[in-house]
Amino acid sequence: MLAARIYVAAGHRMERPMHTLDNARNDPRAGTMLRATVRDGRGLREFAVADLSSRGLMGRLEHPPGRGEFVELKVSGHILAGHVRWVKGPLFGVALRDRVDVARVLGGKPPPRSPTTTVAQMQPPQTLVRTVASYCVMALAAGCAAYVIADLFIL
């Protein structure tokens, strides 16, 4: 019988066999010497990617992010998010939130276009006329409010 870890997320209980969790660490790793950036609690810094797999990477940085810290990484134009699983001297390991196409990153190819809609795409473009009209309405409302206040307290 396989051991299982129990996860509770958003009120749902899920069991995942231990062997699927352990396989996450056995993904093939590609040794690299890519330059990348990390955004953590100390700001935006440059580091070297020592190895990369579809689920994580090992980086080298003089003062690495702390264990458990959430980080945003930019590697070959790919924006990756994850959290630091371990730190040993200048080396640190990051478990990525989403899988990454290692061949695409190493080949310098841009990330595939995401089918998700961004907030900027959902909002209609503002034109100069709409902007001026909005300010006019706000000015009219402010004038009305000033008149009511003056009428109540002064007149």
C-alpha cells in the first residue's frame, strides 16, 4: 500500500500518493549557465541559473533569498513564480508554481502566448473625449456638493 499525503485546499480534501510527489524531484535537470533576475524581499537582483527542470531550478547568488520566500524569476524572457525550498551557501533551490518548457527556455525562445485575458484587454480604451466628459461630471458633482454645504451652514 502506498503512503499518501493529505492536502486541504479551499475546503477540499485531496490525497496524493507519495510516489507522485517524489517523482517531482526526479525530473531531468539541464545544467546551464544562464543569467536571470530574481525579485524577492531585497528587490530585483541578477543571478546565475545552475540547473533547470520543468518544476524547479537551482540558482547561485552571493546573498540568496531566504528559505520559504516567494520569488519571481525572469529567465530567457520567461516570467516564473515559485518559492525557495532550500538554501546552502550561495546556492538555492526554487520549486516553480507552474511547469516550464525547459527546451524553450534553454533555446532562448519566447514563452508561448497565454490564452488568458489581461485586465488591460478587458477595459475599453479611454479616449480624450471620454476623459474630459468624466472630469466635467466630477466638477459638476463637486459644485453641487459645495452649494449644498454652503446652503446648510452659511446661508
